Amino acid sequence: MTVVADTKVGEVRLELSDISVNFGGVKALQNVSLQARAGQVTGLIGPNGAGKSTLLAVASGIQRPNSGTVRLEDQDVTGARPQVYAHARMARTFQAPQLVPDLDVRQHLVLALRSNDHKPGSALKSAFGKRITTDEFEKTEQLLAELGLAEVAANGASELPLGTRRLVEVAQCLACDSRTLLLDEPTAGLSRAETAVFSDLVVRVCHDRNIAVVIVEHDIDLVLDISSRVFVLDFGQLIDEGDPGHIRSSKKVQAAYLGTMEADLDV
């Protein structure tokens, strides 16, 4: 696998600037900024209720911000429909895998490939009513091999363990030719072994395909191990950002998680 030629490693793919979101009288986010760069994993962490999921919803077009801007592929997409984000080659996963129980793994990838036509309903109709072409077969076989899914290609989604379903979701995002990938708590519920497999794959795919990855996780060890830069939220505000070494020693981060400035962050 070679690095994508049409963009530079480290180039900003996703930029959130001064994002604020209010739910009634609740300030879910207050002037939060974040950048995600090509070929790098960007971590987003914070205690429960910090605003991580809300920021991810804004970044993917699901939540419209009250103020601030979202730029994707250097285009202002603030307030646009999620389809616009998808057309700009962004994809995301959710906390619960969004797979069709009756479709096998290969069919999920074909469905994702055909979604690039951007015609409403065309992908779903063709997935059930059109035979897989030679080109589609070759592309799906490459993805299945790349993500270690070849042995379960004919298995239905309902038959797969959680860790494998997470990998299928990533494979779908790659089949859509995504250049920016948002992962929402992807290792929740996984064993240590499954988490290791998943994290290794994310790093490899990010580097090999020059994808900008944003990962939201409660597993701080994982985020600090695989991220180039980490952003930390608390009560809807960005309290710190920097490389993993800085975040490990940050007194602000220690206070947010442990409630004391003197405690050591166990990461």
C-alpha cells in the first residue's frame, strides 16, 4: 500500500474552529477548536459528559453548531447535511456497530463501494438486485485481505463477534474511499486482544492510506499510544491539547479526571 498521492502527510483535512453548541440552557460545547491531519491519528478524550460525542456529531454533520465553522477538505461545510460530508470523503463509525444482520461481510463492502455513486437508494437497491462485478470483487478481496477478514467474508454480520464487526465497519469506510475517518469509542466492549488488533489496524491504515483519523475513546492508554496529537475536553471546553507526552504530564488533565492537581495520571 502506498501513500495517497493527491495530498501531503500532515495536511489539515478536518478543522473545527470555535465550535459552540447549546441545548436549551446547557452549553454542551464552548468555543472548541480541533484539527485532524492526513496520515495521523488525532485523539479526543475527556470525562463523561465532557462534550466528546457532541463534537463528533458536529464534525460529521449530524449536529449543527450554534456558532463556529467546520472545514473539510478545505471547504466550509458548516451546517451542511451529512451527505455533503460523505461526498467530501468523510466516514464515521458509531458506538454500536451499524451493520445489516442478514448481509454477509463481502456484501457490506460491495454496498459501501456502490454508495460512491451518490444516488439516493441506488446502493441498497443494487446490493440486492445486481451481481458483483469483477472490479467490485477485486476491490473487496483486497480490503478483506488488508483487514484480515477473508476467512469470514461469507459470514452474516449477526454471526460475527464484536471485534470483527468493528473491523467490518472500518472496511466499509475504506470501501467508500474515505480520507477522513471518525471513530466513536471503537474498542468499547472489546477484549485486550481484540483492542490490540483493532488499534494496530487503525494505525497501519492511517499511515498506509494517508487517512486523517479522529478517535474518541475512554481508553486513555490506547489514545495516548496511537495518537500524534490529543485534544482534551471537560465540561464542554477544550482544557488542553498536545502530543501524548504533554498530555500525560498535564496537571489540567489530571485535575479533570481525578479531581486533584497533585494526583498522577495513571496512563
